[in-house]
Amino acid sequence: MPERYWKVILILPVGEDDLQRITSDTRIIAVDMPNTQQANAQPWYDYRTSVDEIEAATGLDFFNALPVGLQDSLEVGVDAGAVH
């Protein structure tokens, strides 16, 4: 059984040519939660983190098809957007 579970979500409006529509304003939500009963007592958004943190923990490289500067700016932030 895994100790943690995570998700990385990139949010784009409906359209074509997705890669070209990703900008520095694109919303990315990254969540990293412990796999415990206690974690369920907290809302999911309390576990938001940066993509960089998930990459460091997993060894994965998300959004590597983007230009390096854009990738860096998107991955460092922690989403604080609306959740309802």
C-alpha cells in the first residue's frame, strides 16, 4: 500500500492545440496527500503543493515539452485558486 498519493492537474479551456495554449497564467493544481485515515479528515485543498515538490519526491518531470522558463514558472507555484 502506498504511503502517499498525489495528482497534478493542468486546467485548460476547451480548444485545440493544447500545448500552444499553456501560458504563465495557466492554472495547475498539485496535491500530495498521506494515505491515512486522518488525511480524510482534512479537505483535499489543504494538501496543495507545487509541481516541483511532487517532482522532487517522485523523480518524474512534468510539463517537459514546454519551454524551460515557462515550465519553471508554472511548477514552482502553489495553487490558491477557488475550490468550490
